[in-house]
Amino acid sequence: MNKKFPVYFIAIIILLMSDFDKKAYSQEVIPIDSIHVILETLQEENNWARMISVGESSLRKGYDSFFLRARLGIAYYESGQYIKAIPQLEKALETGIDNPSVLTNLYYCYFYTGRDADRDYVFSRLPKSSKKRLQPLNNIIANNIFSDFGFSFSSDKEENTAGVVNTGAGDLYNEQTINGNAFTVGVGINQLLFQSLSIDYYYSYLKLDKTKIVQNTGEQFSNSYSEYQNRFYNRYNIRISDGLVFSPSGHFIGTDYTTIYGQTDSAISGSQTLSVYELQNIDESFVLSADITKYMTTYRAGINGSFSYLNNVHQWQLGASFKIFPMKKASFYTVSDLFIQNQNEVVNLIFNQSFGGFYGKKFFYELFFTLGNINNFNEKNGALVYNNPDLIKFKTGFDMQYYFTPLFNLNLGYSFQSRERNTYVYFLNSTVSPGQLSSQKSSLVSYSVNNIFAGIKFTF
């Protein structure tokens, strides 16, 4: 036993020394400057994959510096991984060094991920020479200008004007308004006034063709007319901190149209003569909205609310939005929106789902669909207002944008809407007062609308 002891003792000593050597080797401190040199060499070789590997490994070992974060962010950016580049470039800037190359890369990362307010903030921090390279015509009057136009094609006239609207016993006459085709055109401007404040101004004009039909079992009057809408939208984009934006907005709509209305010359049901009179309608409507969103690397969460007065009725809305880049790439995202709308004490639940992203650096796409009873409804923080009195049961479509340069793009879009509307019957209501006319919904008819729109945007 005494002879074997030294052998075991020596083996334990060797094992302990071996383990000590491994620990010493694993804890060997490499100067941060050496890591900088390695990353710089890899950057000169455009070896982005290796740069990412070395950079991430260094961060896990506890190394950190402006140059490490900056070069890791650049490597992610150059490899098209903009979402992964953003936190690295932001960390680099937190050191207090406003490096133009880092700011420029972060500017484009925000651009490709839809973070406009953060992009504008980064742009304002760039030196004048860098600003001129990115946006040569930049000025305080206009950060960008944009214009769009669109056409709507309705099937209402083809589907719902054949034959005579039936009247029941005691009914005097029926009325219905048929929606025809429409045309819209708009122009807008965005101002970047301060580092954390930009303002959007947008004016649009809408011309909607309609036909009013008033009839009973023996007579029919028809009036084709146009409804004109002048719309002005104003939004303030206030950047509170990185990724956190508060946006109050207002949308004001003036409506003008003249059409016919039915009347009878007798209060005795069954012996009246139907006639019509013409009346001009001038209405003013509004939507006051506010939206707050927060980006957190791969997702964006937001809440919004609005109060509106559309078609002589008040509404309020509350909504929540969630956007995520599931593959951590700008090439694909999903957005889910859920709205609760209250109108005349009736609550509607509306759901919108969209999918989109950048294909390469020049082509952007988005597909969407919406479910719910859409009536006097607004979305996109009050930018889109559906104030047609007819009910939209379902809508779907797409939007495509092509960027000739990051400063100039064209867009083309399409949407389909499935709608329903009511016809109305007028009858004598003796329970109210003798000879008093009352109306009620008579029947429900369906039709569809196809919308095509296009636009252009130029950033100075």
C-alpha cells in the first residue's frame, strides 16, 4: 500500500496541473486592440461572416468598445441583416462618438425597417457633408413631398338597379342611393423641423359618382350626381426616445353634393302622388386620433385611439397593433391590428392582418386583409377614413413600392371591398302624428368595389 501511494499522488498532481493549464489558457486575456486589428483586417477583405463570428464571440467574453460595436454593426448591415445591426450601431453611438459612417449605416437600417422617426433623428445628427451625400436637396421647408391618385370601380349599378323596388301595403315610396365609380388625387409634404419632430400635411380631393332613385309601384325618379370631398390631414411625429414615437393627428373632411328626395302630396296612403324636390347637402366631418408605438429590436407594439364625427354620427375607437420580424430580417414582417369601435352604442370588432417586407433594396411589398363591419371607420392613425355610409364587410389588397434610389420611389396598389347597403321605405306613421312620414330599412343589397391607386414620393 505504501509503495502504490506515490504513484496515485503523482497522478493527482499531474491532473491538477493539467486542469490549471487549461483554465489559464481559457482565461488568457487578449488585448482589445488586437481584436480591433482583426476586425479591421476582415472588414478590408469584406469578410462579413467572419467579422460577425469574431465580434459576437468577443462580446460573449466580456469585451466591449465603440470600434467593436461599430464594426459588428457594419458587418450585419453589409450582410443585409439590418435588424441585428441596429442594436450594435446604437450601442456604438451610446459611447458619445457620433461617427458619420455609423450614423449613415444606422440611417439606412431604420429606413429598411420602417422606423421613419428614428431615421430622421439620426439624419439630424449627421455633419453637413454627410447630410449632403444622403439628401443633397435637404431643407427645412420640405423633407419630402408625395402625391397619389386612384380610381374606384363599383358594381352597385350593374347588380342592384334591375327591376322595380317592391313596396308593401301602406308603403308610400322607396329610396336608394347607388354608388358608382370614384376618383381621388392627393398631394402632401413632410417637414423635419427638429431632431425629434416632423410634421405631415396632406390634402386630397375625392369625386364620387352616385345615383339616387325614388320610386313607388307606378312612378320612378332618378338623379345622377357627384359627391365632392375636400380632405386635409395633419400629423405630428414626436420621437420621445429610441424607438418610442407619439403621433397625434387630425383629419378634416368637407362634403358637398346636391340630390333629390321624395315627397307625396297626400297624407292618405294609397291615393298619394309621388314627387321629388332637390336639396344641397354641405357637411363637415373630422377624425381626431393619437398613436404611440415602441420598437424593440424585432418587434413593434402600439396603441391608438380616436374620436370622430362622420355622417352626422359620433364614433370612438381603441386599437392595438403588433408588428414582428419573425426571421429577424427586413424581408418579411407581419402586422396584426385589432380595433374596437363604438357608434350609436353599437360596438364593432375589426381585425386587420398584413404581411410585407423588402425584397432586396429596391422592392417593397405588403399584402393585407380586414374582417369586420367597417362603417365610419378610420385606420393608419386617422390617415385612411371610410366615411361612405355603406358597410364594408371584407377588404383585401396589396401595395408595392419600387425605389429607384432611397430618395425616390413609385408605388402601385390594389384593394377589393365587399359592401352592403340598405334601401329605405317611407310610410305613414299614425302613431307619431297624422300625416307624419317615417322611414325604415327595407332590404339589404350587396356589391363590390375594386380600387386601383398609384403614387410617387421624393425625399430632398
